[in-house]
Amino acid sequence: MAKGLDITRIKARTAEFLAEYQVPSVAIGILQDGEITDFALGVKELSTREPATTDTIYQCGSLSKTWTALAFMQLVDEGKVGLDEPVRTYLRDFRVADPEVSAEVTPRHLLNHTNGIEEDYGDPGEDDDVYERMIANITGAPQVHPLGHTHGYSAALGYAILARVMEVIDGKKWDDIMRDRLFGPLGLTSTTSRHEQVAPNRAATGHIIRSVDEGPIVSPVEHLPRSFGPGGNVNSTAREVLTMAHVFLNEGKTPNGTRIAAPEIIREMMESRVPIPDPYMYGPEWALGLIVCDWHGETVYAHDGSTIGQNARLRILPDSNLAISMLANAGPRDSFYKKVFNVILAELGAVTIPELPKSDPSRSLDLSRYEGTYGRLGTHYEVTAEDGKLSLTFALNPMEASFLGKPERVTYELLPVSDTHFLMPSDDPLEDTQTVAIYDFQNGAAQYLHTNCRVNPRARQ
């Protein structure tokens, strides 16, 4: 057991938070000085009441990107691919709508989410050629922003392109590459990239929470499409997520001493960074497959993940030789994860997670600079000013609104933190306060809205 860890107290506090947030189950792992302590609470599925255990397998969602980035960087380590070579060096027919992007986008742009290519890849199906089809489908995909101009998270496409590069270089399908390059060498027996590879008796069932009164219900969507594979379809346990995190704390070595990547490759992943326009919700910078956080002056590396009903959190604290993982089968909201992790961090005498900044009601802003419509494929935001206040209205598509039990238009007040950053509190008891960046002013008007890591350009008149 990790030093200074009162696991009984931590489990008791976590159980309180589970009840408060109506999360059916959670699995938590703590890696300190090379030793893992893990525990699970709650049930795998509410209808069966079968207890979750440390062997329960959860969907990692976008935490999968860290796995994919690590495997991709092995190819860099081997000299088989260059981070700053054009993707077209490896995929000769690669093409999007913008000719310059087609010729110049690199793996680094894809790893750190600065490529700007719209996720307009259609339905590539569920067959083994899914990533090849995605690339064939984006020949007309426009730019959300110019190449390298700003950070804007790519949920599926960017890492699917990386996966296709890996397939061409290694001569295998991405799923097999992950097994052979990572899961096997790391000694992972519970981590897979395909939902059908998970033993049903070990799988957590996802839940969604549409209202406090209704409570959690089984998600009608069992798993994400295969197109999300490299960016969202890894399944694992809290312990095995930490086995991967061990590599980042030990210069590329696994717990049994096997070298997965050279120390300089791990440093490249952690130190090659771009700024995030909204630095408050996750962190101020994005590295290669990792978010870079600033916790009261200490650098912490992170990645989160969500599927429709399951969620993952990973935090790596190199200065404390510590990592914590959390896997859950509903939510969890940011406030849930922060409460649980802060209990653990305080027990260990480590730095805790900072709160969001306070708003500055005295700040005088020219509200007309922010007003306008922002959006991209599948998203639509309207920023309006009235009575000296800014509001943001988010338009949900009718199917999503019905699925979540929400109105099709939801309006939030924007409270200024700075000239470009705002808090977005919610009246919904199931929502935490979010943050928004509205920035890049040209001709007196902001050009982009950035929230939840996604970037949305101003609609052109």
C-alpha cells in the first residue's frame, strides 16, 4: 500500500461522493513510488447490482489517445516516422480541402490538436479498413482554423490519421499494433482496443443521468463507433491504466524494467507543448497525447475520456512520483473527480487540484467584440449582450436534446475572468461551472470560441 495512505478513510469518503453524484461505480488506482494501490466501489450495472471490483473493465474514452500517442512515438523512436514530416510522406494520397494543409500537416499537428481539419469523415463503417476509409472520406473536409493557428480538440479524426500512418508503416491493423507494441509488452491482460474483446462478466455498463429525480439509467449506446478507436475505444482497469502511466514516471520503462521508449521520446511527449486558449478547465498547454496542468506551480500531466455513459481520469505528478487513475460508469462530473482526487492527494501530502478562477465583476468590456455566432459541424453557439451582460446560447440537435432530456436551446450567463476568459455557471444541478475563451480579435471582433477543449470559429457573414 502507498505510504501515508488511509485507504479505509478514502473509500468511505469516495462512497459518500458516489451517493451524492449518483454514480453507480468507480475504480481508483494510486501509483506511488512504483507501488499500486487500487479499489472499487459500487455496482457494474444498477439492474443486476453486481459489485464492481478492481478487475472490472471500463471504457477509457479519449484517454485512449495517450495509449495511441505512446505507440506512435515508438515509431518515432525507431526512426520510422518523423514528427515534423508531412503526413503525405507516409500516406501518398492524403488530401483535404485546403491544398497547403494537405501538403504540410504533420504528425505533431495531429498529436497536439492543432491541425484544424473538420471532423467531416462521414460513416466509414466498422470493418478493418475503417481508418483508411476515414482518410478517403475527408478529401473535401474544410479547415476549422488555419494549420497550427490555435488549439482545437479532435475527437476522432486526428488520431485516426495517426493510426493509418501506423498501419502503413507497421503493416498491421491498429488494434494489432496496440496489442503487439503496448498491451503485450506492458503485461496487460485486461486492456483491449475492441469492445467485443472484453469478457461480458467483467465489463462495466455505462449509465447516463438526465435528472436528479430519475437518477442513472443504462446508456442506450453501448460503445463508440470503431472510427473512434485510436481516440476513444481502449478498455482497461484502473491498475492497468497506471501501468501505462508508470512509463511516463520512469523514462520509458515498464514496472518490470522493460523499456517501451527511450527517455528522450518520453520527454518529447511531455515537453513539446502548445497553448490551450481556455487554460482553466483542463490545463494551459497540450503536449503529445497529454494535457499539461499547473497545480499551484507544480506541473501535472493528464488526460480524460468519456464515452456515452462511462468516464476516465488520469493524473500524473512527476515531482511527487505519483499517478492516480479513475474509471467510472456514469459521469463523473469534474467536481466529483476533484473531490475524490483531493482526498487522496491530501492524504499523501501532495499538491491538490486548484479551483476555477473567480470572476471579476468590475471588469469593463466592450461586449460587442464578443457578440456573434460561432460553430462548426454539429455545434452552434450564439453570444449575445443585453443590459450590460453577455450570454451564451448552445443549440443542441433535437435527437441529442431528447436523449439528454434537455431543451434544444440552453442559455448561460458569461462572467468575465479576463478580457478573453469567462465562467459559464449553470442552473442545472447536474452541471458544473464551465469555462469559455472568446479570443483572437480581428477588426474589433473575436474570431474563435473555445470551450471543453473544442474550438469554434465565428460564422462568416
